[in-house]
Amino acid sequence: MTRLRISVIVMLAMTLFRCAVANPIDYDSLPRNIKSGAQGNNHVQGIAVDTERGFVYYSFTSTLVKTDFNGNMLGSVTGMVGHLGCISLNPDDGRLYASLEYKNDEIGAGILKKANMAQMKNTTSFYIAIFDVERINKVGMDAEKDGVMTTVYVKDAVDDYNASVRNNGRMHEHRFGCSGIDGLTIAPAIGKAPSSKKFVYVAYGIYGDTTRTDNDHQVILSYDMAKLKRYEKTLSQSNPHKSGPEKPDHKYFVYTGNTSWGIQNLAYDKSSGNMFAAVYRGAKSQFPNYTYFVIDGNSKPARRHLSGFDDKFKAETLALVRDGLYDEASNTWGWNFAYGSTGLCPIGDGYFYISHNHRDKTTGQESSTVKLYRWTADVDAPFVLVD
């Protein structure tokens, strides 16, 4: 074999090796604290951290903010008068996905009042919002006019929000307790070997009504990401569109007990294959009311009868990871942790960036400090700060 051939083979082998370990994360070099700076009077709802490019994205309820790791403001998207919730970067095309809701309950009315948009008070529309983050290069870009955001209508959630149902012999508004959508993540198909095919998972917000029993499951819609593109449209908030799939690919139920407003942040952890769900603590005394749940992404969904409904109801269910704290009476597993409901972002190998939100008592300005944690699964300290 000639030296030239040997050199070519060595070069090919090195190239393949580099591809296999492309851009490994140097965790020692990552910042431990990243500050967003003051961002108005709406608190942070979600974060996404791009460790490869050194960018951080924050959802501040009606504004998307882009900074570098030093907290320097690189751009923002404004003009949204809905509730921008959990956000997640798509590792394949680099775009950022978010939940976006317009509704007439106490949350929606408060946002519209701040934005002086009372004419939209009877609007109920829920969307998956997609941001072209490469184009976000200045502060104050307009969500409607600057070509940085498209949206896909989430019909199933709107239908459940508008429906009335009977539970425990009484009529209630909002099927499954649906208050809209909030938690969102991007992940492979649940219970299958990881592949290049990705799905967008969107979790319901759920009202914390303690008088009903049909709101004790988390509800997660699953959409094939490749199929969503055909529905993407620029959103006109004065004339909201309804371009979206008739039904999700899957509608999953996870028994956790009721929470206040459902899954706030949903995050797929590639290293474990599971989904982390941060919630606001529930108020039903028959449940332990954990603030963290880990959804088993490696077990196949099972079709089961759901408890708590007047009529027998069968659906696809997901399991909780059998770890952490366990409550035998409700048969639920979970953890308690003070942070994550305003931003949770796995970055690999058990490391997470987690948002600590802060409100200045003098000015009313909201901000976030994103801190680097490591997941331990310990019942007393499930996350620990990285030194």
C-alpha cells in the first residue's frame, strides 16, 4: 500500500471520528451564570441555550430576547400580545419553537390590557410559533412585519379549551381542564430508538380546579415536525389564522395529579431519552403535589382507561420514571425543586441551564439569571449547581 493511500485512509478515518464527536461540549468552559438584564414587566417563561454558538434565548411573555453568554443584547422580537411560553431550539435547522396563546381568561386579559389591545379580548387561538433566529439581529423586531416568526394553529387545544364537559355530575368548562398550551419540546418518537425524525411536543396548561377529577393528567400533543412546515403562516393578530393539522399525530396523557397551570416547561434530555416537566405546585390534598416530573421517553406508550372521568375514557398514556419521591396513595413519582418552571434547558450529559427569575421591587422590571446545574436525581437535591 502506497504512502498516499495510507494518508488518504488516515484522513478519512480522522474525518469520520470528528463527525462522530462533532462539537463536543467543554462543560468546564461554559459560563455558570448568564444574566438577561432588565426586560420589562412580564416575567420570563422559558429559555433556550445554544452552547455551540454562544447564544441564549428568553421568552418574556410577550417578547423574545436574544443575548450572548455575556448578557449582551443581540436582538429581540416584540409586538406579540399573546402569551409566549416555553421555547426549544430545533437542533436540525436551528430554528426556535415556542408555545403562543391568545385567550380571554385572567392571563390573556392581563396581557391584552398591558398591550392596550382590548379588541382581541374574545379571541382564543393557540399556536406553535417558529422563529428564524438567524434573522434576529436587532432590538425591537416586529413579529408580524419583519419576517422572523411563523405560526401553526393548534386546533386540538382550542377545541378542548372551548368544550364543556360533565364531571362528578356537574358541568365544567374546558375539557381536561385545558387552559391553553405552555410546555414545549422537540424530541424523537417516544418509546422508539432515536432517529433523525423529530416531533414537536406541546403540553396543555391546566386549570387548578380542585372541584373536578378530570384534570389530574398532563396532556401532551405530538406533531411530526416535517409535516408542520406546510401549515406555517405569518400571524396577523388582528385576523388570526387557523392553518394547522386537524389532529395531532398523538395525544398523550400523563397521570401526575393536578398542577397549577399544567406543565410550564417541558424539556427533552438527549442523554437520558426522557422529558423533564417543571410545574407549579398543585393544591389538591390527595396528591403529594411535586414540582418536577420526569416522563419516561424510553418506554412505549400504553393505551389505558383514564381515571377521574364520568364516562369511561381510553387514551395513549405515558409513564413517569420510577425514581425520586414516591407517593403510594396516588402512585406518582416526582421531585421538588425551586426553579425550572420559568426556564429549563438540558445541554447534555446531565447538565442543565435553569432560569432564576427576578423582579426588582423598586422598578418592577423582570429579569432572569440562567445558572448551570447538574442533574443528580437525589430526593433532597435533584439538581446541584456546577462550581
